[in-house]
Amino acid sequence: MAGGEDATAPGTAWHDLGDAAELPDEKLHGRLVAGVRLCYGRSGERFFAIDDTCPHAGGSLTEGMLDGDLVICPLHAYAFESATGRCLDEPSCSVRAFPVRVEGGTLQVRL
């Protein structure tokens, strides 16, 4: 169920994002956690968390859309892999992906 295991330099603290069962499928959510603005969600049974800001033009990925396993930026439609943060349109614009897990029914992210 966890995704985002390819995070670069993740921290060691786990932070709660909410009840995993109540997180709607195919909907993006945004939240500031420990000073990091996150875009997170679920695609089927897989959860993910990535940086919220698109490096290309500064758009909030949370305001974009989730298309299967891809997060689509609302400004120029750049596609990011939700599990890795890799930008398919311009690899230099990739974002960080963070480890996530479900612990006791609560979705958590490691920062």
C-alpha cells in the first residue's frame, strides 16, 4: 500500500495525514507538514506524497489533477509520477517523493 519509497534524503519522523480509509480515490490533497508543502493522495490502493510546487512555473500540484498514477500540473500540464516525483515532460523539473505508510488506519508521511 505504501508508495514514494524513492524519496531523496527523507527525514526520520512520521507525520499523520489523516484517516486512510476516508481519503478519496483519485483526488489530490495539499497540506503543510513540518515546513514542507505536500501534495498527497491515493490511486487505487496506493498512497503517495510529493512536493506540492512544480519547479517549472511554481504551480501548486494539489490544484492539478490525478490521472491514474500521474499528477498533472495545472499550469502547463507537466506530468509527475506520483510514486517517484519524476517529471515525464522535463526530468530536470522532477520533485521529491516521500515515503508513506498506513499505521493503525492513519496515513503517515516520513519527513
